Amino acid sequence: MSATILEKPHSTIATPQDQISTTLPNPSARERDDLAGSDFADLYDQYVADDSTIPPQWLTQLKLEKTRRSTRCLSEGTRLAKRVMDIVGALVLIAATAPLMVLAAILVRVSSPGPIIFCQTRVGLNQRKSGRRDRRNQRQAVLPPGVERRHPENNRRKEDGYGKPFTLYKFRTMRTDAEKNGAQFAVQGDPRVTPAGRFMRKTRLDELPQLWNVLKGEMSLVGPRPERPEFIEKLSAEIPNYINRLGLKPGLTGLAQVINGYDNDIESFRRKVNLDLLYLQNCSIWNDFKILLRTVRVVLTGSGAL
């Protein structure tokens, strides 16, 4: 996600052949009726209207009978295969990168004072269905004056309104006082980044501890990047349907990460939302495999690092 150090995920800048269309297959008449009146309907129309970019040839576009809204819309086979891929992939990567993680830990320790592992609260999967009947509108017993039905210190609706919070792990790449003036996005040549941290951010070594998040089931190898709760409220207010990108479990890498580039302004966040929701519509093991391969290229070239 007391104040914490802001560590933003990395991604590569898009090239013309990597630009992706936000166009989705035209819905059927029945599907439009199902979507009519919902918040998702406007977002669907926005995708159909935005056909100015060139779809990447490497992305397999699925022919869906109905628009996906969350992980519940994936088949049981796809969900099971994706989880098996996460577990096996995370175990293999942990074993293969163990020497690199030891090296990264040493670099963090000798480069600056502070903890080796950086922990931050992020927002994960949002399983709450839109349009559910609100129990607050149902007939309920009248309480005496001054008595609150919902305890102010135990308001689960407020805490989990955007998605399930979890603790994300990274190797620390910034000074411990990086957010003494409040949370802020990282910028090119950010002075808060340590010399060792700059190397780790370029090579993505700092992201390796998130393999533990994948094993715990809090993240997937491929999915939308998790955002900090401090920023989600603002982004949700400025970008319609931003929360819909949380319909899938957050990922170590994803379609937006290998295409969109580093997001630190509203327009780049809008593009990320489009790409994340496009991935939701085309989520498959085959596409995950192709995204992972392109992530290897990003790691080897150091593209998009700050």
C-alpha cells in the first residue's frame, strides 16, 4: 500500500506494434439489455467507441457470449488452471531466483539503513457484486435514539468497499523517510531511490518477494497491478468504473504492465483501466503464458524502469 514508502510497479513503454485496442466484441441485443442501466454499460460503450489503436497481433481475443465482470465469470477449468500455474510458477521462480534474492537482500542491507523487506498495504480482488440489494434499504427494527446499528470502528463496508486489502512485499529500494511529506508517485531520477534500489528497480529484482503473495493466493502471476488504498479513492472519483479492474486477482505482471508504460497521471491510469478490463475479457492460460514471455523481455531490457 503509519506512513509507508511508495514503491510503484514497473512496466515498459508501448511501441506502435504493442498498442492495444480497447474495442470489445459487439454485444448481442440480449446482452445489451442485461447491461442497460448498469455502470458497466457505459464502460462497455466506451470500449466499443474507442477503436483508434491497433490491436497487438500476439493477444488472442476470445469470442465471449457475455461480457465478463469478475473472476466469477471465468470457467472453473480456467480458474483451476490459473491457480495451478500460479503455484507451480511461483515455486519454480523462487527456486531459480533464490541466489538473486540473497544478492538483493545484501545490496539493500549495505546500501542504506532500514529493513530489507518493504511492506505496504494494497487493494486486491473485489468480489462484491454491483447492483446487489442494499440491506440498509430493507425494513428493520427501529433502534432507540442515539444508538447506531453499525459500529463506527467496525465498518466492514467502508474498509473493503474497493477490494480486499493485503500486505504486499518488496525489497526496499527507497530511503526510509521517502514519504515524510506524504504519499507520492515515483518520478524519473527520483532522489528517494537508493543506488542499489535503482539497480533493483531496473532489473525488477525488487518485485521477487511478491512470489510469496502469489503462493498465499493474494496475487496471481498475471493480472492487474494492485494499487494503494490512498490512491484508489481519488482514482475512482476521476476515472469511471476504475473499480471494475479489480474483478480479477492482482498480478505480478499483466497486460497493462507490458504495454501501457509507467502510470503517474490520470490519462495513463485511464489507459491502464482499459487494458486491465480488456485482459479480463480475454483472460486465458494461453494469453497469460504470452504475457509472461513478454515480461521476460521487459526484465532483460530494463524497459520502463524509474
